[in-house]
Amino acid sequence: MKVIVYSWHSFSLLSKMLAENRQINILTIVVIGDFNPVIIQPFWLVSKKLIKEEEATNAQVQLIHNELVQFHIGDWLYVQVTRERFELQTAQEPYFDAVRDLVLSIFSYLKETPVRAFGINHTRHYTVDEKQYHDLGDKIVPLSNWNNLFKNPKVLNVEILQKGEPNRPNGEVRLRIQPSDRMKNTPFAFMTDINDHTIVTDARLLVILLKENWQSSFRLADNTEETVEKLINQ
């Protein structure tokens, strides 16, 4: 945790619920393993009937290389693959399930690919008013504990770790709360970032556990949002 002193202009949305103040909602599915990046490119996805040929033709390809592949499909999907990390991301909520299904399909084809872990990551960005913004930090980390060191302390970021739930002994969850990294010019914007991480032994188990953990991961994200709202409104 870092504590700093800063000042921003007011931006009041006091009367709205936190969910209504959510400006950006990003889903990222990350798989850790050993990959051959050049396999995962738009026309390979077409060859497996995972996307439309028109989508592949119009894909915005940043790089196709042995070490790194990066491209966008339309305005709904970002793909990045390195030797050790596979990532699909979308900020379009109607496509969340489609991104999951795409990951499931890819690793059904690449079932021999060594994989070690996967994460269902939820990043949500909010705007609140000045008092809510500062009160949230004070509720998470009581700032009165630091008054002997600082005249006007504020919380910059907080990270919380949960390991080894009874029903998921090989999983862990990391929650970060910090100023928004996508709305830097918006006063009193913050983000919650949840990394819902599960260790697996192979692609077959990845497919099984991604299906099994999907709904509970979204419940975790929604419950986090409700908890943050309660802290703000206490």
C-alpha cells in the first residue's frame, strides 16, 4: 500500500448507485503455459470455424511473430499471445460469454498444449464524487492511523489476497483498488481489478474448470462491487 497526498477537482454523482457509475467493464481471460504464438492468428481461427472469414479479413493485426502475436477482431476482441502467456480481452459485456467460448474452443483444438494456470480477470472503472472517493480509501485503510506522520494522507492503492478456498485449493484471488488507469483525466475515477487465478495441469482441466468457475467468478466481481458501494455509503 502506498499513501500520498493529492488534490483533484470535484465530479459529483452522489445520487447514483455504484453500478450506474461504472464507466468501463473489462473481461480478460489469461492462460499461462508454453505456446507457439504464430498459431493463434485470425485465419487459423477461421479455419476452425471460430470466427467469420469477414472478421479475419478485417482484423487489425499489430504483429504476427514467433515471439508475439497481437490483433483485434472488430471492436469486441483483443488477442495477445507470447511464448508463456495467452490473453483474450473484451470491454463489450454482450461478448463476455463469447470470449469464454472462444477460449474453450481454442484449447479444445490445442489440447496437447502445456498449460499451468488460467485467470478470469474483471476490471471495472467507476466515477464517484470527491467525498466518496476519499471516504472509500479511509474505510479500507483508516487514515487516522497515519495522522502522526502526514497532515492529509490519502490512499493510493490497496491489494487484497485470498488463497486456498476449500472448494478451490489450487486457486487464489487478488483484488486491487486504485485510481483508474484508463480514465486518468477524469476526476475521482477509480478501478477494481480482480485476478481470479486457478492452477491447472493440462488443457483438458483448463476447459473443465473454466466452465465450472465462470459463474462464481462473476458473482465475486458483483459482490466486490456491492461491498465497495457499502463502504462508500457507510
